Amino acid sequence: MPHKALIITSNQQLCQDIEDSLQGLSLEFHHADGYMQALSMVARYHYILVVMDLSFSEISGVDLIRRMRELEQTPILVLSTHATSSEEVETLNAGADRYLAFDHPLDTERCLANAAAIMRRSLTTDTKCYASILISGSGLKINFNLRKAFLDGQDLKLTPKEFAVLCNLARHMGEVVTKEQLYQDIWENDYDTSPDATLKFHVKELRKKLSRSGAGNLIETAWGIGYILRSDSDISP
């Protein structure tokens, strides 16, 4: 599954120029031409790179950068035709990784060099400390701030308990999480005469929702012990 990049601009020619400059990186490109569309896509998908035209929006691009930083730590490359020092400082302070001033047409070599430089951090940093987790190879993104999980961009519409089970398994991805640990962490002091049946029910419902998008085998049962969340790369065909 190729890494995804988001291009934010309402200028179709600039969008094409950005795509052309990054073709050698073998990315899957998504596009947003408005403030709310950009935020929605950042929330739903895991991007290895965001390239945005600072003047694209009816609302401050700097504000958009701050909002995106609340959702994700994806590297952000800002392109601007204004080229003022105050704008550069404000943009970087808001959370952008690079600020590239340019005149039309876009210098594709400079765009590629800047994008590649900030992408290296995204590829080598442990994203578990951020606001979301991507389950490698599966297209499953768990957004802690929104308390939502998305599979290939589609909201799984999990209940609070289903989301809690998924988060707990994701934080111990690849490891067996015992039924006792899951129940204690999620239900805490709630009294239940059949905790094992309660947990099984929520895991079953969670698997159903994952299965609708072809990812029902991400959660494996460790018989008599608990459950494991695996990435697609860990699952044998």
C-alpha cells in the first residue's frame, strides 16, 4: 500500500505542478481545495506529507496548520508566493516544518528536496506518542483526539466501549492482551456477573465493523488468554 500525501490548494495548475515534482516518491495523492475538506481528510487518513498553498483558503492558512497539528503530526510543507519574513515566522511557529517561497512556475527540484527532507522524520518517528495511530498496511487509523477510528477513510462508527477495546489493543500492537487486563482497563470498577461474555460481545461487534471493510482478521484470538491486534504485514495469507 503506497504512502499517502495531501495537496491543499484551489489552484489546479499548482496542484499538478506539485504532483509532478513528487512523482519520483511513489505517493498516492489526495487533494483538498477548502479548509473543512482539508481538516476532514487529515482526520480520516494517515498522510506521510502535506503540501499546502498558504493562500488557498477563505480562512487563514496559519489557522489551518494549527488545527491540523491538533489532529496529526504529519510533516507540512508550506508554499507561498508572498515571501515575507513575518509570514514565514508565523507559519513555522504555527507548526509547519518547511516554508518555501516561490514564483510561478513552481521550482520542482526545490519542492522535491524540501518534501523529501521532512518526510524522513515521518518515516522514522514512532507515531504512537502522537494524536493518532496508523495500523501498518491496513489503512486503519485511530484518532484519539476525535475518539474515532477510520478504515480507508471511512468512519467505523464505533461505540465508546468498542473504541476503548481497539485503542487498548493498538497500544500493545502485536502483543497478547489478556482478557483480564482489557476488562480491568476498560470497565474499571463496573460490576458485571459475566465479564468474559461482555468482552467477547464487544470484540465480536468490533470485528463485524472491521469485516465490512475487509479487515476483520486484524484482531486475533489467543485462545483462553486474550486478543492480539496485528498489522496486515503480520498476517499470513
